Amino acid sequence: RLQQYSRTPGRMPKDMSRKADKAPARFVTMENMKSRGQHFLANPLIIQAIVDKADIKPSDIVLEVGPGAGALTAKLLEKAKKVIAIELDSRWAAELHKRFPAGGPGGQLSVINNDVLRVDWPYFDVCVANLPYQISAPFTNKLLMHRPLFKCAVLMYQREFAMRLCAKPGDELYCRLSVNTSLLSEVQHLIKVGKNNFKPPPKVESSVVKITPRGTPPPINFVEWDGLVRLCFGRKNKTLGAIFRQKDVIDIMHTNFNTHAALAKPPAAGVAGPAPAPVAMDEDGASSGKDKTKALILEILEKEGMGDARSAKLDVDHFLALLNAFNTRGFHFS
């Protein structure tokens, strides 16, 4: 081989020893941790701060997501009645069983080797998680919709995602995520965490936030709520009047109006019930019907004083009032 390569000036023979340096697949290496989005918190001071901020009581059941090698798990076991750890990677699940045989000193550790987004969650009081950042949004949505309500969740997120969760009306990062989260919970930014506090270090900075569910969710259709908020934040810096004047928006709302009007059945004679559904708007022709739809939409916005308002400046109460105003006049967003 050396003679073969020597025929080409300046070309070096292959280093065949490199293959021997690769770790066997059964070992957990920095490379495959990165490929799975696994970045484990290594700073004991931040680990302790997360446990302290969770304010865990001796009677609490803690749901931990993404425990990895169990550095945070060990601290949670010192405080909680029980820790339920959900770990997708079977290698780390096995490592937890090895580190905490028989479920820890008091047998209070339970390990679920499954996908946290697919598995049904058991009852818990407090959630603590160092999340893979690629599942931040779906995990947060599942957490906020979880019942029965939990006390609080202390979660590690990518910094920008965390700041969007915490953003208030008027902030640059205020978005649909901000208002949806604010509808169901209170969010508090706790700690900024630099990338060097993880092994292996991620490419982005992180933050710890605390999510506390609101006691009683508003009595609304959440599919309709999401439809309205999604529409309004499609162009969050445009006025609502400009958004609802768009032809495609009017077409969709006109169709939904007629669909709901056709499906709604008025109560039988002499029977108490809700007010009759509005009459469909196509009786004088499609064009005339859409003109009526547009006029009614703008009338609703003017009555609510929101024609010149921008989504970037509106809070949850504004959107709840707007949804109620549209629903009352027969407009729906589902």
C-alpha cells in the first residue's frame, strides 16, 4: 500500500487506525448525544437552583422529563415523595436503573422508557424538565392542556423560546405562543443558563422558566380560540381592520358563517332555548352576501374599538372579548 501511494507525489497513505478509535455503538458518546439533541446540565449550582425554585414538598409527586444520567433526579429524590422519570433513550433509562437500584433509597423512583409526547402522563404535582429543544412547543402545549392541574412546572428552554413564552403585549418577541400560554398560565423567567453549563455544550443559550397554571380555564372553544389568534398574529403589526378586510379572510369567514347557520337548529315552538341562528348571507347572491359579511365584520371591530388595534399590543382579555363578539354575531373560527 505504501508503494502504491508513493507513486502519487504529495499524497499520504490512509490512516487505518482511525476506525479503531470509534466507540462501539453501545457506548454513549458526545457525538451521538449531540445527534439526539441531548445536552445534559452539568453545573451542580444550577441543578440545585432548579430544585429550589420548584418548591417541592415532601408529599409531592414530581414528573421529570429527560433525566439523562440522573444528576437532577438525585436532587429531586431528596425532596419528593416520588419521582416519575420519562426517558426516550433506552440507554439512559438503563443507566437510571443502574444508578438507582430498586428505585432509589426509598423506592420512590419510577422510570418510563417512552416518548413523552406519545405516552399518557400519570398524576403529578410538579414537573421538572431539561427538554430536548426540538420538542419545546408540542411539549408545552401538552403540559398546559394536562388534567388534573399540576402546581407548577420548572423547565429548561432555549433562550429565545423562553423569552417568547414570557413576552408581554408590546414586546418584540410577543407572539401567538405568548398569548396562548398566558391564557392558561402565568410564566416567570427564573435563570439564564450559559451554554458552557451543559455537556456537550449546545449552540444556543438557555433559560429556566416557571409555569403556574391558572385555576379555572376560560369557558371557550379552544379550537376557535386558536383559529382567531392564528389569524390575528399572521400579521401581528397590521391593524385588525386591515387583516379582516383581506379577501381570503372574508371568504373563509363568509363560508364558516353560512356553514354554522345551516347546522344550527332553532328551538321548537314553545321551548326555551338559545337565540335563533343568523340567516345565511347568500340569499341575494354570493357577491352581495360577501359584502354583507365584510360590513358586519367591520361593524363588530368598530363596536369593540379594535379596528385600529394591532395584535402585537393586545392581551388575552382583548382576544377573549373579540372572540365573544364574533361568536355572538354568528362568526366562528373552526
